[in-house]
Amino acid sequence: MNKERLIKNIIDQIKEAQIKLGYVKETVRLYYPVTSLNAILGTDLSDENSMLAALCENKFKDDTVLGTLKFSSHKGRIEVSIPPEGVEYVHTQVPRPEFLSDMINLFANHHSCSLEDIKSVFGKYSEAYHCEKMQEGTDFDYALYFTEPDIDEYYYCVKQEMGHTIYHRFSKEDYELLLEV
């Protein structure tokens, strides 16, 4: 079980939320489908009960930088509770990713940003990125991602609808699952 990859994913999700919404020293709860956790952890568990048992058995205690993580089942997903001390760690010790900050700033200040605006942010960090039209049935119009994951490893799926543009960030594995519709 790849505990380090889960911790990194949790940190990335918390950091994104802190950039968008600000920091508050409080418990944060993240919700993961079993398929996402399987991809992150390198496991092949079939349901939420077996995933929950495996996570609880691995004892994500104080040996993580986030403190003791708690896991529970919630409507078909796994809830991960991160204590306030872990959230504070992300706020004080994890640098603000410049690319993600620029993306969030673009969407916060331009509710109807264009694909060209988004590509401009990607291009600021590297010309080595892909922009592809999404297949019908995926709920998104385009996917953009860097070929160099050290810049940013996530896949940004964009939807333009009714004068607004939104994005959702996926891991590579979750993006590939999204394409299986």
C-alpha cells in the first residue's frame, strides 16, 4: 500500500482548497471513491468495506506529517479526516504551487475565461503540454496536462457552459477512468 502517495494527494487537495478558500485551522474531510484510492494506493480492493479495513489496518497514525488520519465509509466513498494540526502543516510548510495559483487566479477573476486564456497559463510554465478535446459523455470539453509531471502532475478538465468556465483536477489514473464512459 503506497501510503506516501495518499499523503501527497491529500496534501495537494488541501493546498488547492487553501489557495481557493483560505486557511482555517480545522478538521478537513476529503471523500474518495474506492477506484481513486485503488489507483493512489496501488491496491485492487473491490468495495468500500474492504478499502476501509485496509486503511484502518495500515494505521495512518502520527507517523505522517498530517498527524493521525481517520477513515470512515460515507455514501459509497471513503471519508478521510485530517486533523487541524495536519491542515496547519500544509498551510505553513507546503509551498504554494505557482502554476496552481495562477490557474485558480485565472478562474477566480475571469468566470468566462477562454480556452486560449487557460492555454496561456499552461504555456507560461512550459510549451510541453497537451490540450485535447474530450469525448462526448465525459461532462467536460477539454483536458489539459503537462508532459513533464514535475511542473504539475494533474489533468485539468475544463467545461464551458452558460457563460462560465470551470475546471476539475484529476490524477492521471482518475482521468483515464473518466475516459472509460
